[in-house]
Amino acid sequence: MGTACYVKGAGDVFDKLCKKLGLQSGQCTPDGRFSLDACRCIGACGLAPVLTVNDEVYGKVTVDDIDTILAKYTG
Ligand code: FES
């Protein structure tokens, strides 16, 4: 949710993640598999909007990428 990411649509990406996971920022799924946090900047602004899952960095993420990204961790 840093400026570069926010301007490039991070809010919509985050909203989709909330909906898909049934979480709000700072919450964890009942099975402990996913937690969701918004942060200000991870220093990869050139790739905005950016999200990370564990140590994996995803750049230039769109709302349409979320299903594909989550599928990697739910299969
Ligand atoms: S604002 Fe998103 S990585 Fe810097």
C-alpha cells in the first residue's frame, strides 16, 4: 500500500485477496494456512503493484492474477 503500488492498483488487488481468502488485513485463516497483511513498501516500487507470498515476490500484479497466484499455494 505504498504510494507507487497504491497508484497502480494495489487497493483493488488487496480487496480481491481479502475476498478470496475471507480475511481482512492482519487476520489469519482458521487453518493457519494464510495470513494477510498490508504493508507500506518493500523497496520494489519499479514492479508496482507488488505482493509477496513467503519469500516469493510478484510484481506488476493485477486483480486477474490473484486466482493464479493463490492456486500455487492451495493445490
Ligand atoms: S510502494 Fe510498493 S514496493 Fe514500494
